Amino acid sequence: MTPTPKRAKPVDREGMEQAALLREVSVRYPSAAKLIYHVPNGGHRHKLVAVKLKEQGVKAGVPDLVLPMARGGYFGLYIEFKARAPYDAAVSPAQDAYLQALTDQGYLAIVCRGHVDAIEAIRAYLLQPQTKAAA
């Protein structure tokens, strides 16, 4: 009887690319690096943990990264981060709906594929004038 070959652990390309993005943000844009954060919504969890997190406010579709810096008339930047092709995944209906809801509330909410795409989006966003609050 032949032993069943072990399956290789899947490579978290999206996680690796997102980590590379955050390293680059810390070098290029230190003020943004102090504020940008990751929303750990994804991943596989035990059912009981998932239930508890949902009770605590975890919602499907929330984008991966948030940059709470107001620029260009927006209140902040939300990024749904995907690995670059050919390792990227489709944007789910829940993610698409959440991005639209954020856009409706005055945020720039976008999908970026790969860290190069994301760093360019962050650069372009930060080049815009700061959004001023009405007095």
C-alpha cells in the first residue's frame, strides 16, 4: 500500500504581500505607518471563536487595511487587499457591498492587487490635500 502523499501547506501569498506593503509604508510614509492598521477579519477559526467574534462586531466584507488620514475630500482610505495575479482572489459580494457602503459615507474604499498597486494607491492618496473639517 502506497502512503498518501502529504499536501504542502498553502502559501499565504496575500499575507506575505500585505506584510511587504506595511514594511514599505513604514519606510516611505512614517506618519501613515503610525496610523494604518489591518482588520483581521479573514482566516479560518474554530466555530466557537467565530461566533464570539461575530457577537463582538466582526462583520463580513470589512476591508483589510484602514488609513485614518483625511485627504482629497475623503475621511479616510480603506483598502481591500488581494494578492497580485495569478494568486489573487475575487472580491466577494460582501466585500463589494462594504466598499460601496464606505464610499457612500465619504471614504475612499478601493481594491488593490499586490503591494505595488497598494503602495501606489497610498502614495496618490497622501499627495492629495488634507481634508479640513467644517467649523
